[in-house]
Amino acid sequence: MPSAGLLARELDQFTCTVRTSGYSDGVSEPAAEMPISDARDHLADVVNRAVYGGEATYLTRRGRRLALVVSAGQLAADQARAAQEAIVEACAQMWRNVAGEDEATRMAVRAVIDEAIELAEDTADKAVIIATQDDHESGAKPVPWEQVKADLGL
């Protein structure tokens, strides 16, 4: 456990760091669009692109986006990320609210914040594991390591 002086300096510069598994970094390129009438005739293809290719497709009517087809794994990962970001923002706001309080109060609040962020990270990790298992069970092919490195410019 850090000393009280070190902890106080750390708390004065409090920032939230969120670790993510990297399962889903959102859509890296614009999602395709398809009229609902076409999607009706090609639904299996649209779903397969979402599940196996990781491609999102907007369903449109008269050019207006009405729905988005994504894999269940992608949706779960995105929802977990959104929940995690909301918790981090709430923690940051809580920290700002106790900035002028005494050290004991700030240490107690910091402990609560640390616990909340740890729980959010655990929940996000579990969502990613479930999403990955769902993708595997659906027959989705894993991305080769060489492709991952190339996509990341490594």
C-alpha cells in the first residue's frame, strides 16, 4: 500500500485508466447500407457478413437508416464498453466533487472509485469472453495473428 503522502499526490492528479481486451474497437470503416427490401432477399448474407466478417450493415428505408445488423458478440462488447465508460465518467465526477475535502475523505472515495472501476473492468472482460465464445460457437474464424499485427501497423 502506498504511503499517505504518495497517495495524496496521486489523488491530486487522479485520472481513470480503462483497460480493454481489444475484442471490439468499434467499426473501423463505415458500415454498409442496404434497403430493407434488398435485405429481405439477402438476409442470410447480411447476417453472415456481420457474424463471420465483422461487417455492420445499416438497413434503410427511403435512404433513412432504421436498423443496424451486427453480430451478437459485437453488440455485447459495445454495450460492455459503453457501461464501462459511463462508470469511469461517474467516478471522475465523484472525484471532482471531493477535490476540496480532507485526505481521509478523499482516500475513502478513492477506494470506492478503485473498486467500481475494477468491477467495471471485470464485467467488460466477462462480456468479451462470452462474445468470443458465441462467435466461436457460431463458426466465426479467428483473425490470424499476422493480420492483427498488420492491421495495427506492427
